[in-house]
Amino acid sequence: MISSLRGIVSYVGLNSAVVDVNGFGMLVQATPQTLATLHIGREAELSTTMIVREDSMTLYAFEDASQREVFETLISVSGVGPRLGLAALSVHSPEILRIAAAEGDTKTFSKVPGIGPKLASRMVLELAGKLVPLGEASAPAAQAWEDQVLEALKGLGWTEKDAGAALDNTAAEHPEAAAAGDVANMLRLTLRSLGQDGARSGSARRTAAGAR
């Protein structure tokens, strides 16, 4: 079991990153929030858990052991796999998930893409007593999704100015998504916007060159 790793970040993508540990490139799956803390060329230290199946070995990374604990507890529920576990941590902070489990709050779990009412009910039933709130007063006021998306975009190579402008446009075009504060969804929408803007800019340059 690989419970943690420390090394130089060599790649950061939308859903994964590669950390160079003594010459070995360790591919990890992570939430947008965790990926936003990683920067290519810088050292990173992550808590990890490995999921071993017949045809694969996948390493999942987290900012700290508390996040990893919540993830491992979530995927202990019947019908909840690693994908849904990461999705839950992408939408809610670990403390909010702890509170939801303790209070039997199915609505909080139902806000996670892929978790319907039946599965949410099963989750609060099976998680009862397993996830206990830590009393972190700052947890509900965790880093705003805007900052997390902005950091992720900067980590992917965009300047703060371009990333900020694209994020503002995305929020204006998709107010409901912005209100929901789903980091992963807003990151996808903003990247799509950046791709379209890049395509339009390239087309404009080609048109101008043709006119000359």
C-alpha cells in the first residue's frame, strides 16, 4: 500500500497528475481542488490510497490524510466506487460530507453527479457512525470555487489574466453552474470556452493573413 508520496510534479491534467519520485513517474487521480495545488516543476507531498483490481492498479491522491479517510470511507459503501468518491470530494469539502453523514442529509449527497436519491439514502445509512464531524469551523467556508478553478487553469499554463477573463465569461454564460459552485464542472466549461476562443482567434488570424 502506497500511503503517501513526495516528489516533483511533472504533469497536471484535468483529472490526474504525475509526480516524479526518485525517477519514477507516479500517475495519480485526484479532485480538481487537489490538482489546483500542484504546479509543474515544484515539489508536492500527497496522501494516497491504491485501489487494486484484477486488471488495474490505480493511485488516488489527496491534500491530506483527512481527505483520504473520507474517500476510503465513502467507497466502503455498496455501489460507491472511486469515481463517485472523487466526485463527492469535488463537490463538497470533507467536513461537509462528514456533517451530511452524521445528520442523515441525503440532499447533500444527491448533489453529487452520479448519486441518485436511492444511493444517497443507502450512503447515509451505511455511513452512520463512520464519518464524524471534526468541528472545523472553517470547512464550510473553504477556498472559493473561483480561486480553485483559477489556480487549476494557471497550473495548466494559462496566464492569470486570460484565466480570469475566461472564468468571468463562463460564470456569466452559465449562472446556474456558477451558483452551484461545482469546481469540476466550472473548470470543464471554462476550458471549453478557452478552446473556442483560441479557435476563433486562430481563424481571425488566418482570415487577416489571407486578406493581405
